[in-house]
Amino acid sequence: MIVKLKKPDSRYRDLRSGQFYDVIGIEADELRIINDAGRPFLYPPDLFSLIDAREPADWVTEFGDDGERYSYPPPLNKPGFFEDFFDQKAKAVATFWRVVNHRLAAASEVT
């Protein structure tokens, strides 16, 4: 899934207007993308235009009690994964970058 930031927003200075971003997951209906600082943060979907709606076939999708969506590739779809990543636990960091680099390499082969 690829999105493009619609317009600048002073609350999100780590995103550039017109920039394309690869969605690496969805958490509570928010999009997890790697921002311009290289960090995988969550952002409201209404900030973006949808450029390519195709999602990776291996994403695991679940819905919360209020119908909110959670979708991630299996290695990132573990409770507490991103807490471990942001706490800089070596296994989570290595897993994250392995998955993301693999997806980005595969995407560049398609284009």
C-alpha cells in the first residue's frame, strides 16, 4: 500500500508534502509508515491520498472490540513488538529492518 501526503501539517513535521510513503502496517486504523526521520510512526489516514491500495498478501488482519483494524506482516504482528522496537531491543530492531528492507527491495523490483 502506498500513500502520499496531501499537504503540509505543522503537527507532522517529519512528513513532506507530496512525498510517497509505503505503509508497513495498520494499527487501530492508523497507518504505520517510515517517516522522513527514518522512524516507523503511526499517522491518521486522512493525512494521505491513497496511491496504491494493494496490500501484501501475507498481512495478518484482526479487528479490535470497536471494529478498529490491525494489519501487519507476521513477524511484526506480535503483542509488544513496537514497544520492543522503540526500546531498542536488538531482536525487534533486527526483525523490523529485515522485514522492511525485504519489502522495499521487492517493491523496487516491481517498479
